[in-house]
Amino acid sequence: MKFYDCSTAPSPRRVRIFIAEKNIDVETIEVNLMKGEHLTPEYKAKNPNLEVPLLELENGTTIAQANAICRYLEDIKPENPLHGRDSIESALVDGANTKIMLDGFMAAAEAFRNSTPGMKNRAMPGPHNYSQIPELAQRGLLRLDNFLAGLEIHFESNEYMVNDYFSVADISALVCIDFAKWVKKTIPEDYENLNRWYKTVSTRPSCKL
Ligand SMILES: N[C@@H](CCC(=O)N[C@@H](CS)C(=O)NCC(=O)O)C(=O)O
């Protein structure tokens, strides 16, 4: 298997941490987004969405989308489950993960991509060019404030995103919080519960990747 990664980008980091947690052997290929290596005809043939992460299997199948890649990896290596230990937990993890992506990750992406000068015509990833909408950047920042406030409330009475164990939802939340720093949004100091969780998960060896 080949994992198309970009060491500086948040979406492939979710997969990188997942791979490390599961201790799966994959060949990693670095795709330098800054140099536009994802826009080449060779990469487009593998992923018409022009995004990382991407997983290429031995039989040539290519799997795009971080969530789909993590699901596949969980299926081929179920030990140390990260998508839930039973059906109910699996549904709870899926729900939490989706919410993080919609409320946190998309908000950070909105804020970053609509305000960064180098992304003037690249306000969305993918094959189409979209111009920036400054109001979306402002709304993204506001949504991030609410996202962090919601997590602080969640961790008042929860050890992890779901139940008492580290799941793929914790990976997504951690990566999202680190992504938010790109637009200068950090966890407020007085958010004791969120800071406690963040410290716990970010000291895992996988999360240092
Ligand atoms: N929904 C996709 C999002 C992937 C994505 O946004 N990747 C970014 C890097 S974090 C990318 O490839 N950007 C290329 C670009 O900006 O042109 C996933 O979860 O895999």
C-alpha cells in the first residue's frame, strides 16, 4: 500500500496518526502541496479530486477521503479498534467524527482558505478554482469559538470524545484544534477540561506526527 501524504497538511495528518495508532506498514509518499505536486497529470490520474490524503492499494485501487481511508484500514486491521468496540460505540464515534468535521474542520478551513493571500483563487481544495469570500473567513473564526466552547462543555463530563477510550474522533478533534492555530485560534487558558484532554492526547507518540 502507498499512502500519499503531505507532512504539513491537516487532512493527511488524521490518517498518519491513525496508521501509527494501528501500527500498519505502508509506504509513505510525500506530496508537496506548496510546490503543486498534487496538480500534476500523474497525481490527477490517481486522484481527480487533487487532494491528499490518498491510499493506493496493491491492486491499483485508490481510496480518497481521510474517513474512507481510516475505515478501510480499520477493516483490514481490526485489532485496537478506533471506530468503536461495538455497534453502539461505532455509531457514536461516527456521529462525533462527522460533527467535528462539519463544525470544527470546515470552520478552520473556511477561516484559513478565505483569508490567506496565497489561496486567493483556491478558497476550496479540489479541481475547481473558487475565489475567496472574506465574510466566510470571519464566520469561520466565530464557528471555531463555538466549536471550542462546545468541546469544553463536552469534556466537563467525558474523558474522551466517546466513552472512556481514544477513538478516531479524538484524532479528528486534535488535528482540527491544531489546524485552528493556523488562524490564531487556540484553546482559551481557562478551558480546563478541554486543555486536560488536549494535553493527554497530544502526548501520545502518534499525535506527535
Ligand atoms: N475531505 C477531504 C479533504 C482533503 C483536503 O482538504 N486536503 C487538502 C490538504 S488538508 C488538500 O489536498 N488541499 C489541496 C489544495 O489546497 O489544493 C478528506 O477528508 O480527505
